[in-house]
Amino acid sequence: MTYVLGLTGGIATGKSTVAAEFRKLGCPVVDADEIAREIVEPGRPALRKIEAAFGPTVIRPDGTLDRKSLGDLVFNDPEKLNTLNAIDHPYLRAAITDALAAAIATGAKVVVGEIPLLYETHYEGSFDGVAVVTLPPIMQLERLMARDDLTREAAQARIAAQMPLEEKIARADFLIDNSQGPAMRRAQCQELLGQLAG
């Protein structure tokens, strides 16, 4: 039996570094962000719908999605964010479901689905359990500012646009504390895999 683990957390808490750890430990990982990029490639129906809803300013001259200009539009406007999610999510969910099925078909003991907005999109029912990656709020803010070259205000707006990390922690089946460095991160992932694969 394959255990299907949902992996989530807040923005900039280090979900991808934790997912990479699971990959190194031999787990197939389905990355929702990667799939989200694929579904809005030029020629895909999701991209055409985004352009129709938000106008040509969100499309670069080469026909690809201008993520920064789209982000600037939606992160400060809940209504626009809801519009974007309504366009994206049906395509995203179908593609993630297919990718998880393919990963389970490999016969791996544990398959990981890295889904940033897992709780926000009510995706927890697709997993046997959910692990939330945690960081202290000040570390999360500093990492986001550094990673995306954002002002404190812009970073706080992006964090505020998501479900509070405390709420995700309260709903989690497992927690991975990502504030203790690589060795502790690896140890926590190994320990969790030992529980799940056992």
C-alpha cells in the first residue's frame, strides 16, 4: 500500500527544500507549482482564460505569462485572486490527480504531493495525511523578502493573502520544523518516512 502524503506550509517556509529531501530519500514528489507553470504555458486553455480575464498586460511579448505583473494585480485584491483561482484550479486539480496516480503506480511506499494551497483548495481529502512545514513568523517574512526581493509591506501582504500558518499547523497530521538547518530537516523527513513506510 502506498501512503500518499500531502506536503504544505506557508509561503517561503521551505516546502521545496523539504520536498527535495523526500526526493533524495527515494519518494516520488508531485510538485503543484511545477504543474501550475505547465498548465499556463502558451497555447494552453488556462492561459487564454487568464488573458481574457486580466488583459494583455499579464502576457509577455513572447506569449508567456508575466507572473510578476499578474501577482501584483491579484495579491492586493481578493476578488481578482478568486477570479484567478477559479480559472486555474480545475486544470490544476486534474493535472495533479493524474500526476499522483502515476506516482502511486510506481509502487513507491510513500508518495509526496507538494501543494502550497492544500488547505485553501480543500485538497486534504486526496491524501492519507498532511505534513506542514513550519518556520517562526519573522524568519518566514525575512526569507520571503530576500527570495522575491520584496519590501516588508509587499511580503506581509503576500503572507496575509494565505491561510495563517498557525491554522495550517492546527490542522496538520505531521509538522516539519524548517528553522533548525539541513541536518535537522533531513532527520525529521527520515523519521516521518520511517513512520509512514512502516
